[in-house]
Amino acid sequence: MTPQAMSELVEHLVSHGYLECMPDASDRRTKLIVLTDLRYEALQDAFDTIIGIEADLEVLLGRDGLVQFRRVLSQVAVLPTG
């Protein structure tokens, strides 16, 4: 990711209330980027959703099937694109 793209992403997340930029007391040239309470809530919602999906998959596939499914997904995730 380019620095410009990262800056645009941070600006987007700040404008939507997920991040906050604060001056760095130890270096006035930099800003600290911190998570807001809204971001923590969004992360918790995402984790809860993932836990729920994994529980459903375990019921559907069984424990061994879920382990195998995760293994296959991790292999697919590293395949080269194009």
C-alpha cells in the first residue's frame, strides 16, 4: 500500500469515527492514530460474527471437517493471483 493510499484510508476511517488523530507529545512532526470506542465496538461485532460462523460450520462439518476446511482455506489464501 502506498503512503498516499494509507493516508486516504486513515482519513476515511477518521471521518467515519473509527479512528482519531492526536498530536504526538514526543515528536511534534507526527500524529498518533488511535482507535475510537466505535472502532472497538465494530471489532467486537466482527469477532462475534466470526465465532458464530465457525460454530455453525462446526455443527455442519464436525470438528475434524472444520479443521480440514481451515487448512484448505489457508492454502487457498496463499495462492498467487493472475
